[in-house]
Amino acid sequence: MKRNIKHSQFGNHTIAIVMASLMLTSLSVINAHAAPSFDCKKASTPAEKEICASKTLSQLDSAIANAYKQAQKNLAADSTALAELKTSQRLFISTRNIEATPHLSNDYNLQEHMSAQLDVLRGIATQPRVGLEGEWRTSEGKLWVGPVNKNGLRPVNAQSRTHDSKHWSCEFLGEAKQDGETLLVQGRDKYKTDYDNWQLKLTPQGRLLVLSYIRPSNNNQKETYSPPFCSLNGFLVGNYFPSDIPDNPCAGIPVGQCKE
């Protein structure tokens, strides 16, 4: 009888060890799957700690790191675009770290910001885009250039929303005429008046599309006058990357469910 008891106790103890081992193995697999691009043991900023505490954010961070490496390869032949990509990534990380630090009136959304940057990086295709038609992106803005209409003009939509706690925004609905390789965009329909004759200028520069403002030729307007299609401190100007997300195998697939 004693032998049976001892054998039973030994059996239970063995089962417990096996179960514990399986649980640790499972946790290791989960943690490895959800690991971000950096060592969480060395996480020092609030943003890094928040990423490490979330499986979704960890997967996003890993996806961003992979997409950034691929985007660098895709832009390797265009030194200007490659330099702009590096600037964009540094700005993303800097803004992320600042805004994820707790402060008053802060409604910063880290996941939304990371997702926007991932879209920018994934949209940079291997081959250069032919022409200007299609969507262009920065981490804070979107620009769409449509096909030529019957009137010879292209519809153009531009919008932006900064990823900070105040979210400065802009929206421009216009139509563009070709001027050499450049597009000159004015507000369409009633927006021409609403925008007080402000225009956009879209200039291709290698793999990039550079958006700048053409201020109205009104002597009464001060040089610092903000464009009427933007809220205070909002902006559209900048260098936009081609966004060829439909050609990306991960387009529309949730993070973590697509092999990078």
C-alpha cells in the first residue's frame, strides 16, 4: 500500500513538472511571436514600455522594423528619397517618444500612429511609380491624384492630421492642370473661393512627390497668413512617398497574420 502511495505521489509530481514545462514552452512561443524589434529588458521610455506590454503594439513595432528595412532597399537607388525616408523614421520615433510620455490633455493614440507609419513604409514598392496618378503618403498626410477628366484637369485630394495631442488638420479638394512635369492645383468648385485663391504645387523629385503652397497674390495678405484649408499649425507641405499598398502582399491583413 505504501508503495502505491509513493508511486502515486511520484506520478503526480512528474505530471506537475511536465505541465509546468509545457506552460513555460507555450509562454516562450507566445513571447517570441509577440516580441518587438528591441529588447524589452532594456525598454526605458514610456513608449517602449507600452509597446512591450501589448502584443498588438509589439507586432506593429516588429512589422515597422521589417518594413523599414525593405523600404530602404527599395529606395536605395534614389539617395534623396532614401534620406527623406530616414528623416521620416526619425521624426516618427521622436514624436512617438514625446507624445507617449504622459502629459496634460494628451489623447495621443500610439497604435494609430504606428499603423500610419507602417502604411507609409509598406506602400513603398520595389519599382518606381510611372506618372503621378495614385495615392501618396507621409506618416501624417495623404495625397490622391486622379486621372485626367474630360475638362483636361485632374482631381486632387489632400489631407493631413498630426499625430500629437492636439491633432492639427488640413483638407484640400482641388483640380490640377499640368505645367511641364509639375501639377498646379486650385480649389475645385466653391472651394476656389473658400481657399482664398491659395493653390498647391506638386513637383516630382525622383521617387518623391513634393507638395508646396502657392500663396495668393494679394498685397493685403501677410507672409505669415495661414492657409484657410488648415487649422492653426496644420500643414500639407512636405515630401510624399508613393503608396502602392494594393500591390503589397500584407495589404489589408491584420498585423501578426501576414509573413513579412
